[in-house]
Amino acid sequence: MRLQKCFIAAAAVILAGPLGQAQQTFRVATYNVENFILEPIQNRPLKKPFAQAKIVESILAAKPDVIALQEMGKKTALINLQAALKAKGLDLPHVEHLSAFDPAIHVAYLSRFPFNKITRHDNESFLLNGRRLHVSRGFAEVEIALGDYSFSLITAHLKSKRKVSVADQAEMRLQEALRLRRIIDARLKANPETNFAVLGDFNDYYNSKPVKALVGRGKSKLIDARPGEKNGDSGQNRINSKWFPRNVSWTHFYGVEDVYSRIDYILLSPGMARELDRANSWIPVVANWGHGSDHRPVVTTFVAADRE
């Protein structure tokens, strides 16, 4: 029997399992809510009511059991969002809000399930060009148990591509990714079959150095869930099977350059990937989605039972 596994998680539905037995499923999502700030801080604009409403609509479309959030304001803003979702019928009573070195925006979770364990990686640092720098938003790690099945989630919001004076933004993002990879390696070394997901806004493309560092290689390589829109697209890339499928999987719009790209990810441990229900994993299509955020949610569904 496989060792008990730990994961980064999602939502609950009922599917038919072997011998007609019902199997519990759960849904995990990640969503950058673009400056969900309700109290003045720095020079950031407050989230307007219409934008807050569109964030709520987008999360309702994702129907998550657990959702990782990036660019969340203070904990009071998270509680405000939680209440707005509950008023619309989505009750996510369990919260985690991580404050690290960025005073304005943070990573957080809302969950239908209680957290068995919370690990706050809020003091991560690295040396770059002789200077000690900190991982600005930190990494928030939670563990959840659904009966005999357990999983962990680690959410991150890596350094943006915006230039800063202290160091090269690409090098900073890579160093943050390497710090996160050390945590991943420690989890896999302790239990290669552990269930976990690393999810969030990594601010770079799949073949970039930071994302490659997170994915890893060999037996410790993480699996990219990479859901897309439910628009009828299916199957491999028939032009070149070595490339990603040509389904619609973008998660972010950069208005300055008019560019759509995929920079938000849900990466799965080898153990967790076995439970992924790809047919019920997707990117929600919401009218006027951009009124809420410059990102779209990424949604994955899993069977809550270890598979060999």
C-alpha cells in the first residue's frame, strides 16, 4: 500500500468508482485577484466595487473547494471576499493569509476543508550579487485531510517582470523559484509518494529558467496540470506531438503589449498527478473577466483516493 500522501488541493464532487462505488472528488484552484486592496497602502488603487463583484463571479465559476489567491490585500480584504462568496452560496469557512516582506499584496487561501497543518515560509531569503534579498510574498503551505487521503498545497507569487533597482528582476525570480524548489525537494525526499501541488502566479513562461527550476527533472519532476477552456478542443498537438496541445490555456493579459500568456500554474507531485481528473479541470470562461483581474483562475479536480 502506498504511503499516505500530501497535496495542494481543490474541489468535491461525486464520481462513479470501481465496482460502482462513489468516489469523493475535490477541486483546487489558483487565482491572482490583481490588487484586491480595500484600504489605502502605498500608491496602489483600491479595488472598485464592480471589480470585486467580477472576482466573486469568476471564483463562483471555478467552484473551488480550496482556492489559492495572489495579490490579496490585508486579511480584512480576504474576509470581505469570503463573506461576498458566502452570500452567493459558496461557503469557504477556513482561511490562511500570509504576510511576508511585501506590505501591500499577499498570498492566501480560502477552503471548504479545515487545515490540518499550516507552514508559513515568510522569512525566505537568498544571496544575489553579494546582497541578501528576501522572497517578497513568501510561500504559504497548507495540509488538508479528506478521510484517509491527505494532500498539501504550496502557493507562490514570484517576482514580476517589472524592473527594480536592487537587482535584475529575472535573476530575482529565478532565485525565488530555487528557494521554493528546495522546499519541494525536501517534501519528496521525506516521502516520494506524497500528494502536493505547487500553484500560483510564477510570472514566467513554461520554458523559462524559474519555471523549469520548479518543475525539476527525473523522478522528482512535477507534472504540469495545464487545463484549458472547455470549448471542444481535445487531444495532442497533431502538428507536433512534442509541443503542448493547441488548446486555449492562457491565464494572463498584459495590456501594454496586448499579449495573452500562461504564467499561472498548478504543478503536481508524481503521486498527486495520478489522482488528477483532467476531464474536469479547466479555465473558466467568464464574460468581461478582465473587469476583475488581469488573470484568469486555473481549476483542477482530483479523486480523493491514492492511485497506484
